[in-house]
Amino acid sequence: MTVIERIKEISQKRGWNLQKTATEAGIGINTIYKWKSQTPKIDAISKVADVLGVSVDYLLGNTDEMHSNKKDDKSEIDLDKALADQGVVMRYQGKELSDKAKRGILEILKLVDGDED
């Protein structure tokens, strides 16, 4: 499967065409079409991978694993965003939670999510 075929397949799953994908990625509207005859620039393909939620390696056909492992790095997590995404209030009794408390809550949420399977 070519780069364009992979991009097209994932885009269609999101209800997008290639022009919409390009627009969302912040690249020229017909840029992806040009990749049929031109080698894509790494920054452009990286932007497309980001908006589609897949790894660059997947788009390039280097792996069949859609998601990169780098996002699993716990040191990179934004605690406030991760907890806010789960609907967790960031204050208790009018005081902001410490990072230690936020990490504890996030670990509990991960355990609860794991129990639902």
C-alpha cells in the first residue's frame, strides 16, 4: 500500500477526503495528490500523520502498527490536560491539586478504564 493509499484509507474513516486532510494538516490543499509523483517532505508527512492520529512510519509503510510508541512515554504527559480530558476537577477544597495527587488520580482512572474491558 502506498503513502497516498494509507492516507486516503484513514482519511475516509474520518469522513474526510485528501483535500480536507491537507487543510487540517496545514499544508497545501493539493499537496497530498502531488505525492504520487514527488517525495513528500518530512515536515508535511509528519503534519498529516498528526492530524490522522497515526505514526509517520505507518504512513510510509515501515510498520503496520498505526500508532507510535513515543506517546506512551509517561514523562511526557500533561497531567492537567489528561485529567481535564477525564472530567476531573483540578481543585479540592479550593486548593489546586499537587502533581503527586494528580498522578495518583490519573493512575486510578487508568485502573478503572482497565477494569471495564
